[in-house]
Amino acid sequence: MTFPIIISGGQTGVDRGALDAALNKGVACGGHCPEDRRAEDGTIDDKYPLTPLAGASYRKRTRQNVIDSDATVIIYHTQIVPKGGTELTLKTCISQNKPYLLIDMNVFSVGIASDYILDFIKKYDIKTLNFGGPRGSGVPSIQAFTQMVVERAIEKWAD
């Protein structure tokens, strides 16, 4: 059985951490990004196999990635900021009746977080897994944390 396809919107932070882990470990990945492939650090590099969504802003691509996935992992630090993209991801999961897993990087280690992701994948028989959370400027260490968690989950899956 193969690890689920990983999707995200390509923003710095959680999105890129998940995509980088997939690319490093040879796991299929993708997702939708804004029409102009924009992110807070400029244009999203073409190494990320994302599909620009016509007329899409950050919010539209966030919603589309939740819709296109079987479930979503939301990684955050301490709290989910009201009215931000992470909250939108959570609210979209709820409105679309999609399973979601919340991981507070301030509480869980890389090892424990990766175990939770594996249990989540198995429980819901997930084939396409969306990742969302804060951008890199909001939580500078979240991209590296996400990448380590996802890489560890992929490694454990293969064992």
C-alpha cells in the first residue's frame, strides 16, 4: 500500500514542509495554488507540482484543496489565529464534513505527531491528504517541523 498523495497550496510554512517531505521521499504530491503561483516569498517554484486555480486567491485555493482531499492535517503553534488561513482550513473541513487532525507543534514531538498522522490515515483509509497551517513568517520553525513529521510518517509507513 502506498502513502497517500500529499496536497497543499504551496505557501511557505506547513504547505511547503509537507510538499518538501513528499518530494524528498518520492511520494506523489500536488494541490492547487493561486492563479499566479504567488506566496509570501514570491512566485512558487516550479519544482512544486501545483495546479494554478483560475481566478483563485489564497482563500479559494485553500477551500479547493480541502474539497479535493479525503482529509486534512492542520499543524499549528499554540493556537489557531482567528480569521486566518488556518482557521479557514478548519472551517472548510467542518463545512465539507471532511476528517481533520489538529497537531500543535508546541505540544507534540516529531515522533508522536507522525504516529498520529499514520493512525489518522489508517482510520479513514485516506488516499489524498491535505496539509494546512500557518505560513513561515508567522511561525518560522513550522516548515522544518512539518517536513520532519511528514518524512518520519512516510518512513514509518514503509516499515
